[in-house]
Amino acid sequence: MSDDLVFDHWLEQNLPDALLETQEFWDELNRALEQLPVEQREVFVTHELNDIPFREMAEKTGLSINTLLARKRYAVLRLREHFEDWLND
């Protein structure tokens, strides 16, 4: 899977483990998710947090896997940018 689609690997490489386990991180993730367009947020949460495969999402939504992949990619890129800014504040 493309690195643009995997958020948790980026987190592991860029944030200390101790921070990932804090309420502060989860609160910030929720704030960042709220800033995403609904379509991107839904795909990200469904795939990354609920661990639902793209094929299953495509069957349930009627959207193509490529559409879902694109939405996830944009969500991951926006979330990375958000957390890079957050770390530098």
C-alpha cells in the first residue's frame, strides 16, 4: 500500500510513542478529523480506525475502490500536514 495511504506508519515515525498514548493526541486527532471534508473523514475512520477493507466499503457504498483510495489519500495527506504544524507549535 502506498505511504500516502498509511497514517499510522507516519505517526510511528514522527511522534514519540508516549505522545501517541495520551488523551492530548486523541483530542488533537479528533479536531483534525473534524476539519476534513465528510467524505474523506468517513473513509479514513472506516479504514484506518475501524479496519474495514476498501473492497467491503466499496460494496456497501457503491463507490469504486479507486474513489475510496483517493479520499483516504487526501485525508492522510491533510492529517500529516495538520500534525506537522501541531508538532512545530
